[in-house]
Amino acid sequence: ALTAKVAPGSTMKVITSTALISSGVLSSSSAVACPPAYTVQGITYHNDNNESLGAGTPFVTDFAQSCNNAFSMQWPHLSGGGLAHAAKKYFGLNQPWNIGITGVSGTYFNAPASASGSELAQEAFGEGQLTATPLAMASVAATVSNGTFKQPILLAGTKQLTATPLPSGTVGQLKEMMQAVVTSGTAAGVGFGPGIYAKTGTADIQGQEQPNSWLIAFDPAKDVAVGCLVVNAGYGASFAGPEVKAFLEERLRAIPLDGTGDWLEELRAAKQAGFADRSIAVLRGLPETEVRAARDAASLQPAFKMVDTCAAEFEAATPY
């Protein structure tokens, strides 16, 4: 989630769309063709399976169907650092974040401001020199959900960066487009239902047998956003999609952590799901020592498993 710096694939189209809509280049209802092939500076980009959408296609459909060349053709409108600027201005990306890990300040997303021509055409649909982590892309989904960027942190009290709120008109159109992904687009087969907003992504990586599978989503009813990356897997809807669906439906439903349920059952469920005492304390607004004392009183003790990671023909004797 923090260190997998790889191309974000078509999840990047949320940022690309933000740059285009907020600058007035187009809207979700604008007619935008998506030809099967598009050439920039001698490099030709082909849609997956030679997909094409006609000249009268609304941009919301291009987005929902994730048709690449509807985006690659927009590179002149994103030049001069426009794409990188939108990523930083509205989503707080392209700069180091301190998320509360002592001594660590990392850049979890990088879009080169100098990109132009064929490179920028690739970046518009999430390839090229772009790198992103699932944490950064989950934050993109959260920003659309809330209408404004709130930097992710692991430790309460950590100073957070701020960004310019998304224009209200832009937010509405992004939500319309992300919901279309779920109801009639590439994620329609996942089974999310109309209450979820999402964007699939499939990123081809040189040297891999299969592309990386991405999906970002948010559920406003649960106030949660998620970014999922499955490496060397396949289409975003086929691999990352089911993982996100399971996460939204099961794990969060079982762990309210808001003080409304039975404290012992909440604590037990949270520990089984892998939450640290510190994380539970932050979510419940309690001192960490109180959480630990409650865990000890309930006989909820840490467990350590031995995993053999040695590539040799002998039994491991250490628990790592």
C-alpha cells in the first residue's frame, strides 16, 4: 500500500478528467470520440481489443468504458504541466507526505511536470512515467467523495497537507462518471450496486506476464475510500474488483469501532482483522494503554506464526 510505486493505469483518468473539466475543456456530457488507434510523435496507441467509440459519445461513457484514446487525444490540453498541476492542486499529490511514520516522509505519487507529447498522451490514461501507490489512489477516491483533499495519516495529530477544494461542478461530474463505471461500465459485473463509486484500472508492465489490476472506490454511506492493487494479475474489474467488493461488504461492516456496539466484541473483531492497539485507540478516542488493558483483561493475546521463507531444503527454525 505504501511502497508499490507503479503506473496507476486507468484509475489515473479520475485526475485527468479533473484537469479537463475544472479548466473548462470539456464536461461529462461533451461528445468525445475514442478511435481504436491514435498516433503522437510517431508512436501509435491502440485501445484494448481495438475498442472504439463514435464521435457523438458522451465523455461519461468514454470514462465508464475506460476507452484510452478518448484521453490520450487530450494531451495538448494537459501540456505545460497541467496534469501534474491538477494532481497537486486538488489531490495533494506530487509532494512528500508525512503520514506519521517516524523519520519517514515519502512521495506516494509522481507525475513529471515536464511531460509532453507522446509521454503526456500515455500519462493521460495512466501509463508512461507515472508512479503511484494504492495509498495515493485511495486518497484520490476519498477526495472525490469529500470534495476536498484530506491527507492520509496513520497517527493522530500528524500535521497534514492541504489542497484546493474541487470545484462543486467538477465534483458532481466526477461522481456521475464514477457511478457510471459501476452501473454500466467496466465494473458493472463486479456487483457493487448503485451506492458505490469506482474506477477500474489495468496497467501493462514491461516484463510481466499479466498487467497490474487496479480499482479505486468510495462508499459515502460508510465514509470509506479504498485503493486496491493486484500485481501481475489482469483486468482491474476481474481481480481488484472482487477484493474491493469483499472489503466494503464484510470487513468494515463487522467493525464499527464507533462506540455504538459491544466494546469487547468490537475489540475482538478489530484484533482479528489486524488492527493494532494504537489504531483502535485513535478510532475510539481512547489512550492506547486503556485499549491494551482491555485486551489483556479479555485474554486477547498476540499470536506469532512461523513462516518458512527460505528457498532451501531444510526446515526454518526462526519465525520469519
